[in-house]
Amino acid sequence: MKKLLLLTFALSAALNSFAQNPRKIKGLVLDEKSNSIPFANVLLLKAKDSTLVKAATTDLEGNFIMEDFKDNHYLLKISMVGFKEFYSPKFIINAEKQGLDLGKVNMLPSENLLEAVNVTAKKPFIEQQLDKTVVNVENSIVATGNTLLEILEKSPGVVIDRQNNAIKLRNKDGVMVMIDGRRNFLSNEALIQFLTNLNSEQVASIEIITNPSSKYDAQGNAGIINIKLKKNLSFGTNGSLTISTGKVFLPDAPNDLYRLSTNLSLNHRNKKWNIFGNINPGSNTQYNDNNLIRSTNYEGLRSEFNQVSQRNGRGIFTNGKIGADYFLSKKTTIGAMVDVNNWNGSMNATGLTNITEIKNQGRENSSLVPLTKSENDNINYTANINLKHN
């Protein structure tokens, strides 16, 4: 019993230590006259291959801050319309260097040649609006090949806690996740799985509302994430088929970490009707490991814990949707939709905790070996009838 209490105490101490020492990157973005630049895009990229890790925007004073990322070699890219893109020198974040203060970054104005003018409109990956932050997933090379959950992990202020199947905004629980402005009723575990299975090719944008107005349910008082799926506005009958696959390479991990996703979308539209549907079957795997070393001293007893754990999961999924909209007039539309998603998978977890207790001249060794296996087979149905009038 004493060992269990000490182990719990050590775990709490380690968690408090992590909470007090978060990895953090901050800076101040200014123009050439040292005036603040609000709403500039700040992207944290891996130094090795420039893949996106986290995104943020500057506030009204030009400040930005980033948290919730792993130790690695990074660089920062800052961009704003009318200014040249800024790239920081490469830097490392690890246990010795847990943060970076970039200080003041002065952006230089872009040079324009007036001999010929081409006007091109392109939405930025992150767009700051009056009451929300919009992540423009559609047609963004940053989002290509990722799942929706991976896009959310990169979005400003969003934290994904995979261990506890939770989504947080600015480190607050109680986030409401909506699909096309409609509240979903999935459990936390089913929602995380649904977002993992949803390919970014099906998503148009993500709206992040950190201060919801009174028109929203009180459940979303920590914030609202509204996922807007792509809609086909072309007349006639058309469709698309996309297939994506990938494999993860991690040291000392299983070799079969593959994932496959197929999406078939069909749409028929005329002056009065819009009938649509899609089916998205595939398979997914996941793996993570932890190696933690802790030492505690309590009432003359020194306890050392060396903990190793691994979790390996896999499964198959199918998402499907069918619906129709009827245009009563130019301003009024009535519609109905049925959405089904299914997941059939398993998760195996193994671990080993070696415990050494030292008191006076005595030394005692012991160990804990947890083994868990879970099977998860669930299917969720969602249906709604909606009326829209402009």
C-alpha cells in the first residue's frame, strides 16, 4: 500500500512539474517603423522537412505565443499580406532549453513592380475574424494528407489530449464540437475516433470560437469548434474519388503502422433539388510509448521509479452520409440528412515499472507489470431536418 501511495505521489509530482514547465515560444511582430502587426500568421515548422507542427496568429499588439508541442529542431515562418515572409534561424526545444523568446521581429514591406499588375486572391491558412479564428483547410497544401484530428492539433489554442480523449481550448475543458453548425452528440471517445477517421479532403474550414455568445448552449462555455464540410455547388451530376495511404516509421515501434482512407462523394443538383452523399471506409493504426524516470524523498525513504509503457491500436472504420436540400425560394431552403459512422478496433497496452526503495542501509527492489487489452466496436447514427431562411 505504501508503494502504491508513493507511486501516486510521484505521478502527481511529475504532472505538476510538466504543468509548471511547459514548452513555450513567444515573440512580437512589428513593421519596419516598429508598429505592431496584428493577425499575422505564425507557423512552427520542423527544421528537417518544414512540416507544420503548430499555428498561431498575433494579437492586436502584435504578440504571439505557442504551447503544446514536442521536443525537436524547429524554425518559425511569419507571413502577412504586404510584407516579405520571415524565417527564423533553426533552434531546438528540449529539456535543457524549454522555450524561446524571439523578441521583436521587424517585417519588411514587399516590393511591387508597377509595369504589370496581376491581382490574385488566396485565403491564408489561418484567418482572424472579429469573433473567431478560421482555419482554411480547403485547397491548403499544409493540410494535405492529414486527418482532421491532426489539423486540429496544429490549430491555434487547440490541445488534443489523446490519453484522456479530450479536446481543450486554451487548456480549458468543456469544448463543444459542431459539424456544419449543428451540435453532435457523440461521446468523447467516439468523437476523437470520428475526427481521426475523417480525411482533411472532406473539410472546407474550421471555426474556433473562444468566447461564444449567449446564443450557444452553455455546454460550450470553454469554446466552440465548428467543422464546416465541403459542399458542391455545381449543377448537374458529379462526384470525386480519393484514396490516401501512409506508413509511420518510428524507432523500436511495430512495422505495420499503416493507414488507408478512401472517400467517394456524389452530388446531383438542379434548380430545386440538391441530393448528396459520400462513403468513407478505411483502416487506421496508432502507437505511442513513454519512458519516465522519477525520484522522490519522503520521511527518509528515497524511491526511484523507472517506467516504460507502450500502447498499440488498430481498427477499421466506415463513415457515410446521405442528404437532400429542397430550395423553396431563393432565400429559403429545407433539408434532411442522415450520418453514420462505425469503428471496430482494439488497443493493447503493456508496461513495466521498476521501483527501488532506499532507507538507511537497506535497499528493496520491486516492479509493476500492467497489461491491458480493450476491444471497441461502436456505431453512431445522426439525423436532422433543417430549415434555413436568409
